[in-house]
Amino acid sequence: MTKLFVSLFLFASAGSAVAQSNNANQLNCRIEPSTMIALSSPVVGVISEVLVDKNSKVEKGTVVARLESSVETATAELRRVQAELHSDVDAQRLQLDFSQRNLERVNNLYEKKAASFTELDKAKTERAIAAQQLQQAQDRKRQADLEYKRALADLQKRTIVSPVSGIVVERFKQPGEHIDFEPVLKIAHLDPLKVEVFAPSSLYGAIKEGMKATVTPELGSTNKTYTADVILVDQVIDGPSNTFAIRLSIPNPDNKIPSGLKCKVSFQGVTLNLLDAKRPAN
């Protein structure tokens, strides 16, 4: 009986030593969204509709909210009609063609001594004026095109579009509320995820950008691991804690890994010292 107890004790001690050895090769970390955006509007106005709610999935370029824009819509329509008008340019082009033909006729008569120099000079002047008036009409047409584009830009400012694909974390405004550059929505970009790690200064220089790491999220009883890339290593060591920050990136297609989790991380080819790695992730 005594021998059995001793054997069990030694087996348990060996298992504990292995666990400590495994933990000694890991650092604490936290999984977070790669980007967190407080989405606002570039103009002041009243919200007419919010098309998403908390926990809604949005794609980059998705319209998530609109401001009241009846005046801007009417202005854009007016500018569109003005930009599409060609009658002024067409009329001035006809006038130029007529004055060109008239100049040619008068010039022929002048060469035959059948028209005076005054008549030729008048025809030349009329042709030059017609060319100038055509240029002015074309300038007005280009100005109308630019004013239409500006009206569209003003209208588009009242349409709020998500700049990233992600999940709506918070909704701050409702239809009918006034907005004065306050955020309307908070959106988390979850693919990829970032992992924040604090490593002891003894590892400075051993962990570099581009290295691979293994991340184990603390998610229930699952011990599934994920491969991450080191994308940032701080160049400054924090004096009070004697640590430096490391940032990793994990692909997260279909948002299978939730953000906000604590995790453990080990770096390929790097042996850690548990005594130097006690600082927990924030």
C-alpha cells in the first residue's frame, strides 16, 4: 500500500513538473479586435435612419445610417439637370459655324475686289466673338459638371458608410436625434484579430517581427491553438515593469474566435522564463 502511494505521488509530481514546464514557456496575453472604430458623420444634422443595430455584421462599404438630406437631394437633382443641358453649347457652336462660313464668303469677295476691308474686318470680328462665346458656353458646362459633383459630395456626406468589415459593438443614436460630430456606432474589425502581449526584458531581441507564435485562448474547456504572426515589437522597455509590448495578428475568417479573451502565447524557437514573465496582460 505504501509503495502504491509513493508511486502515485511520484507520478503526480512528474505531471506537475511537466505542467510547470509548459506554463514556463507561455506568456499571458489578450485577444482584441484589430480595429475599434467610433463611426461618426463629417457634417452636423439630424439622423433619419440607422440601418444596423448592436451585434449586426457589416461589410466594408455598407451604408449603416443616413442623415436627413431633402435639401441636399433637391440641390443635387437641380445640378444634375444643369450639367446635362447642352443647348447653350450647341447654339454657340452653330453661331460659330455660321460666322466661319460668312467670313469665308466675305474673304472671297474681298479677294475679287467685291467687298471692302471694313466688311472683311467685321466678318473676322464676328467669327472671333462667336468662338469666344462658344468657349464661354463650354466653360459654363464644365462649371455645371463640377457643381453637380460637389452637390453629390455634399449629399454623400449625409450617408454614413462603414470603412471596415466587422461587428457593431454599440449603437449610440436613434432616428430623429441631432448629431454634432458625436459617434453614431462603434464597429469592431475582427478579421484579423490582434493579440497584445507583455514580455520580460530578458527576451528583448529574441522575439522579432515576422516570427510565428502559438496562441491558446482561455475559452471554456477547449485547448484549441492558433498560429499568429508577430507584427510589432516595442522598441522601448517599460522601466517600472521591466517588460516590453508585443503585438500579434491572428486570421479570423467567419469571426470564429471571439475577441476580449485572455490567452496564453508561446513563440517558436524561444524558451521563456516563468519567473520573468509574471506580468499579466491588461
